[in-house]
Amino acid sequence: MNNQRRTVLKSGSGAALLGMLAAAGLIIPGMALADWNKAAFDAKSMADALKALGAASPADSKDVQVTGPDIAENGAVVPVGVASSLPNVSMVAILIEKNPNALAASFVLPEGTEANVQTRVKMGQTSNIYALVKSGDKFFMATKEIKVTLGGCGG
Amino acid sequence: MGNPMKIRAANKDGVTEVKVLVSHEMETGQRKDAAGAIVPAWFITELVAKHGDKTVLSCEFGPSVSKNPYLAFKFKGGAKGEKVTVSWKDNKGDSRTDEATIG
């Protein structure tokens, strides 16, 4: 079996994909800033997602806050916020441990944008939510458990 | 092209708070329709917010961001009357850009 040919084909299609992404970025200038991190979003587990984000072992920090309800009656719409008082925060990510793909969203914060974002996520079941924050070159993390009740009677 | 986004931008004490409500299905690719076939994933992958020409936030979303995504963030600067532009792109290559005036 010609293994080298396989490799060449593989890398060839990878390059073509990158080219497509770049072309798509050209249509909307500025979009190229955020090349969708497929590896991170495809990662099934927390550990894989963190690795794909380049944050293999983030430290727990009290300076990162995750906000959200203690109990979410509707897992399809769970408001989640991340705030941090750490300096030079350049990246924030929200991860949901027990979702099929752990990473829900990541935010790149240029200088001048405050480390305070809110959004809404879907949750398949009761799970810990992790907020990952990049401050300088280091990663910090905080967690919060959100219970999802499917019955709708509020538990 | 999706439906228009709702964007509110308000400046207070030199900090502009932006709230965005995007209109998008955000299909996860996990659901099945009545016939048992998987509904293909359809979700926003990238969203960029700009103040004038300066990018103030760029996000990457996975399918587990809720339907009709909501987003709120704050950036320093911005003045009444200036524009904030938000653009998104989904995994089907669709995109949309809307703008709002800081109030």
C-alpha cells in the first residue's frame, strides 16, 4: 500500500481547506481573525478540548467568575456569564463537561474589551460549566455546577 | 441571509456595553426528525463585533450555543452616534452583518 500517497493526499486536502477558509475570510475582512478551531470544537472530552485550545492544565482561580442559574429548567437556553478581574485577558472560553462536545464558545478579547461576557448555551444534562480565561500567557479556570431539570416543574 | 440581528449599544462612563441577539436556528446535529433521520448541524461558527474599524470582540461558537444566540460584552471607548458592526458566519457559509448606533 502506498502510504506516502495517502499522506500527500491528506495534507493536500488540508491545504485546500485552509485556502478556502482564507478565501472566505477575504470576503468579509476581519473574519480571518477567528479561524474556527475545529479540533477544539470537535473534542469530546474536557481534556481534549483544553488541549486543542492550548491550555492543557489551567490553574483554578478565584479571580474568574462563572455566573449562571443553580437550576436550569430548560436546558436549551441556559444563561451563562464569565467575568474576570485578571489583567490582560485575551481569551475566554466556556466549556460544558457533559455535553457531547465540551467546548461551547470561545471569545477573543482585544485590548480594551473587558473580561466580562454573557451568552446562552444548551445543556444536555446536569453538568459542571467551566470558564477558561487566558491572562497573559497563563490559563485560569473556574467552575460552577448547573442542574438541568427536564420535567419543567422546577424540582 | 438570516433575519436581522437585534443590537443595542449604550455608552456609560466611557465604557460601551453591547448586547446582541442573533436570529439563527443553531441546530446541533444531534436531533432527529420524525422519520428518525438526523437533522444536520447548522450553527454559527464565527462572530465578530467591530467599533468603527477596530475589532472589539471575535467569538467562535460551537453547536451548543443556544438557538437565537444572545451575547453581551463591554469595551472601553465608543461615543454616542458611533457605529458598532456585528457580523456572523455559519457552517453552511451563510453570513450576515448588521450595525447599530451607540446610544
